[in-house]
Amino acid sequence: MKRGASFAFVLLLVFSPAAASETVVRGRVLALDGKPVAGAVVATTGKDAARAETDAQGIFSLDVGNQARFRIVVRHPGYYDESLSLAAARTGEIVVHMTPLIRQNEEIAVTARRYPELLAKIPAAQTVVSANALAERMAANITESLTGIAGLAPLGSGGFSLVPSIRGLARNRILLLFDGCRIVSDRRTGPNASFVSPEDLERIEILRGPASIFYGSDAIGGVVQMFSAEPRSEDGIGGRVHTGYGSVNGETAYGLSLSGRQGAWGFYVSGQGLQADAYQSPRGEVAQSQYGQNGVFGKIVYETEARRVGLSFLGGRGTDIGKPTQTSATKPTWYPRENQNLVHLSWQEKSFAGGELSFRAYADPNFLETRAQTIAGTGYVSKDSFSRTESTDYGAQLSFVRSLGRALRLTAGIDYFGRHGVQADLREESFDALGALTKSYEETAYDGGRRRDVGLFFSADYTGIRGFDLVGGARWDSIVQSARPGGGETELESRQTPVTGFLAASYRLTSRLFVFLDAATAYRTPGLSELFYTGITGRGMIIAEPDLTPERSLNWSAGLKWIGGRVYAAVYGFHCAIDGLIDRILVAPQTYAYRNVDKARIRGVELEAEIHPSADWMLFGSFALLDGQSLTTDEPINDVPPARLTLGGRIFCGRFSAEASALIQDRKDDPGPAEISIPSYGVFSLKADYYLHPVRIFLVVGNLGNRTYIARPDPDAMEEPGRGVKIGARWSF
């Protein structure tokens, strides 16, 4: 039996003579952080099973007799089982890495501050979603993959284009990264990374809270960082075929990936596809909720003890992605095409001048098309509007990390993010009842758009005081954005030089209990579209505002974490004060403009827990309660979700596992100025999977009670999908 995340165990084969009559397996069992796992049971399978137990150093010795080929299983009450098949002719010393039952265990390394650190040490609220969890959810996109995480909620009117909101902040206030590369979108709600397939990810890390010190603008609310799948760890070639079907919208998913390694060289390559019709709510079909997404991803890696070099390409093609709204029947809006082409180079010198030097560079030529129609009372198209925004986004990062003694680690670096050749073109045509063209015009909303963002950052991490981890840092940016509105000769320019910093401390109260406190400043500069784009959007018309100033925030948070072998529990409190909040203002029917409108405050509390009474079952839950208010008008602000509670349990029985969960959201009776009130709701879901080597079968039943509900206080929000079944299969070879 094998369960847990897709962390591959590493086999180090050391050939040694063995007696002709018997085979002795010797090796070590280690946790993910390299510490020995004592008391782990190592046993062979079959009728005449042999058994051994690891000592304090994680070492074991197991006599398996004269079997030519055999399977061993490693079990420990605090970890998922691991199993591997061995041939007697190749048996020597092996190393098995075990995955802890608790997904947020202190052995898990995260990269919130650009450098891998153990999760328990991070003085922030951070969650890791493993590849195994992503596979079980069979989510269509990244936003859907993050359901159930404390403090996270989807934002938008509905369908495939929802974006993640963290602690009440979204609309380009959440930074999305793919292998450290910025993902930018000219959608009004911000990027949603729909072109990234969850099938190609090793994990997702979600940082809840400001991170401008390390990432600059757009990280004022948090960071969602996606890490692509890695080549296999052992020599050879393997792969995976997957397929899936969803009943609520006829979704079909399919994909093939191959992974290989030969010595220091490794590769991973895949092709993924996803197609769906409009989904069904309990009240009927929801128009303009269809989508199509296809993509390819390839990566080549060269890695030794001293160096790691990687080169990758991600190509995503979105087609006919609908935007369902209350007016879809008379004013349908959709994205006919979205095209992404991300090329990424990374270089890491693990021993450079007494430290570690990392460099990455990337470029992403991309475009997005938006189309909107007006349907007249007799059913003909009276107006057809089209826009296309294209650009080349690129960046580079250079950072250096060095430890001075055992107690002090310094990190410094420079990064650059740019956009070049950004252009937005518009076309609108009007027709009479016979379909004849009566009016047509074309214009350029803006062209020659550019962004140049240079940032310098420095941080220090000191652990010289027993039990304490003290961290601080600062960053300086120079941001220049310019464009020619209307395609004319006059160029408008915006310049900003923000400075940000943070200070944090964590303390280990006991071997299991950690407490932290942090304070930080952050900012978000308005994007090119907010400054210069006037034209159609998925919500109607938008009017640009070149005089927008950056949003700046002052934040503090505190947290208490209990991290045990079978129990993980955490509680967080946070306060975010934003000066110059940028929001959309309704200036005419379906016509909006941007303004710096508020000094605002968002505060809240989050709880999350995961309990394993035994290795065969677990309980989990999360809760978030937020409050957002304008300090200018004392009124509620937009995008702050109502209280949300997630509860669930999971059982493991041999090759089979099943999970039941509930998502409960309170009513929203204090909507922001661009929102509406919505009632509370509760949705129940089931998941199950069965592993029959080499095939794994997944089943998800969503909205088990076929509940009709509105999930977001968006005036255009549609009913969510009704009861639906997803079934999928993975064949690994």
C-alpha cells in the first residue's frame, strides 16, 4: 500500500557481495528533512514476510531469504506508508524518505522568502497543497484547486475565470508565480493562471499576507506560487496517462506526461487538454460558462551536488472561455482566445563564494481577446464588440544567500520585471434586424505600453537566541510605466519609487508549539490597463485613469501553531490598513472608472486543523472571519468574503480511501458599494479513490444536496453548479 503526497523516495544503490542463499536488505529511513525515523517497521509482503525495525539512527537490516524479486513496505504511525520493489541482484544499501501524515508538518520546506525553509519556522500563514491533493480534487484550474484553504475565496461572476482572493484582497493584489515567474493578465479581476494545468504541478504554496519585500508590487495581499513537476529521481523513463469526465458540464480532461533521467540529466514533458460545455445549476443551464484549455509543458534539468540548471517552456491556449453573468442571455461576453508562451531559464550555484547564487530569466509573449455582443429583443445580434490586448512580459532575478556562522543568514538580490509592446485594440460593429452592417469603428485604446520595474532587496535571519527566529528586511523599487493612449503620439508616463520593509519573530514555546508576530509594509502600483485602457471588458465599459497612485499598506499578524506527529492546529490574527485603495466606480449604466477612493482596513482571524487519530483516518477543517471597512466613509468595502467554514473527514482502507466534506458560508448582509447581499449556504461533497497498480481511479461528487445558491456577492454572479459527478483515472508506467 502506498499513500501520501507524490514525494518520490530516493534509492541509493551501493553494490555489495551477497550470499548465494540469502539476501539481506540494509538501509535507512529518513524524514523529508533528512532526520532519521526511529521505530519504523520495514517488512516484506507475501506469505513468508520478514520484518525489521529501525533504530535511533533510522537504520535497519532485513533478511529476505533467496527471493529473486520482492516488495518491502515501510510503516510508521506518524507517516504515510512507503513501498518499493527490489531485485535481489541490485540490492544494497537503500534510503527511504517518508512523508509525514500532517501536510503542514515542520519537515516540509517552503520558499515564502525565496529560500527553502521549514514550514514551522516561517513567521507567516502558509499552506502547501501537494501534487497528490491536486490529483484527488480533479480541479479544472488553479483557483478551483485552492478550495477550502482558510482565508481564501474565489472572486468573480462565475465560471472558469474566477480568481483567488486572499484575506479580502484580489484584483492584482495577489501575485501568482509559476516557478518564480510572474503571471500577468489584463483581465479586470486579475490573473487566474487558468492556462496552468494542475496535472503539471509538484505543489502549490499559498502565502497569506504581504510579501512586497521579496516580490515587489502585486504581492500586497499574498502569493500563490506554483512549482512544476520534476523529472523522476532514478534513471530510466516513465510516464502517466490521465483522463476524466464531469457530468455537470460534460467536461472532458485528458493528458500524457513523460519523465526521465540519465545521471545528472532529467526531463519532463506533457500535453494536457480540457473542454467543457455550459454547466447545469439546479435551475438549468448557465449561459456562457463553457471553456476550453489546451497546453504543453516541457522541462530539461541538469543537476549535480554543486549546480542545477533548468530550461522550460509552457504554452497555453484558451478558447471560448465564457464569462457567465446575469445578462448573459442579452449581452453574452467571452474570451475567444488566450495565448501564453512562457520560456524560463534557471541557474543555481549551490556553493558560490561561501553561499548560494541563484539566477532566473523568463519571457512570455501573450495575448487575450475579449468579445461581447448585444442581443436585441427579437433575437438578432445588434452589436458586436471585440478587443485584443497583447504584450511580451519578461523578467530576471539574481539572489545570493550566505550563512555567517550557524546563527545568521543573509539574503540579497536584484530583480527586474518588464512589459514591452503592450497594445490594446478595439472594434465595434452594429447591425440591423436583417443582419446588415449599419455602423463600424476601430480604435486603439493604447499602444507602446511599457513597464520597467527594478527592485533591490535585503533580508537577515538570526537564530542565535535560543528558541527565537528573528527576521527582517527591506526593499527599494523603481517603477516606470508609459503608453500612448488612443494610439497617438503623446506618451503618458507614471513613475514610482516605493520602499517596503518587514520585521518578524517566531518563538518555539515547546517542541510542538510555535508562536510568531510580524509587521510589514507593502504596496501595489496600478497596472497599464488601469492607467491607460479605455474600452470594453467582461463587465461593460471601463475608463482609464492615468493619475492613479499606488496602494500602500501597513500590516501586522500573529499566529500560534501546534505541529505534532498526528495533530496540526493553527490560529492567526491579522490587520491590514490600506491607503489609496483603487476601486471601480460606476459612472453610467455598465460604465466604470478607476479611482483612489479610500483609506481602508481589513482585519480577521483564521483557524485550521488536521488530526490523525490513527494512520487509517483523519479529520480536517478551516475557518475564516474577515471584516473590511472604509476609514473614509465607515462603510464596508468590496471583495471581503463572509465567514467560511470547511469541515471534513477521510478514511483509508487498504488501496481505497474516501472523504466527506462540507463548505459552509455565512450570509453577506454588509455588501460593499459594488456588491449585493446574499444568503448563507452549505455544500456537501464526497471524494474517493482506489489504487490498483498501475491505475488509480478518482471519484468526486460535488454539491451532493443539489443546492441552489449564490457563492459571491457579485451583482452579476450566477448560481453555482448543481449536483455533479467527476470520474477520472491515472495510468502510471
